[in-house]
Amino acid sequence: MATSKKSGSKKRSTGSKERDKPERGFTLTVPLDASAIKERRAGHRLKVVTQDADGNLNSGTVAVGENGSGNARLLFAHKPGSLRVFVGPNDASDEEITRLQTL
């Protein structure tokens, strides 16, 4: 069982959901439905890019299932504020995706 020490007290992890949470920071989950992509196959990877108000980029990839659905999970060290979210091909760079006509 995982424990962390803070100000002399112990905090215990209570389950898998607790272990999945980052110790600090924020998580953005972006649900995707790629069922309209004709060339899609199970495991098809898409890239999700976020851009904050200062222009900083953060990205992750997601593999969609047979039905075309998947969830991209992006982690931020600090509260990101307002974000623009782009979805595009996995082989494009973060900068390219922000300039593409994407969904």
C-alpha cells in the first residue's frame, strides 16, 4: 500500500483510481469519436494537442477502438486556464496540427 508523508501525517492510497491520479497538477480527458474516419482500424492513433493562452503546446496520442472511440488524457503541472484543443493525424508535429484544418 502506497503512503505519502505530509506534515507528520500519513495518507494512504485507497484504490486504483487514487493511484491513477497525478500527485499534483491537472488532467484533461478528451473523449473522441473517430467512427466517421473510413480508413480507421482498431488501434488507429490520433494526436490531441492543446494550446494555452500564452501559445504553449501540450500533446498526447490516443488509440481508438474498433468502434472508433477513445479518450486522450493530457496532464498539466499547473492549472492551464482556457485551452484550444486540436485533433489530427498522429504523424503530424504539434505545430503542424495547430495549422491544419482539423476536427
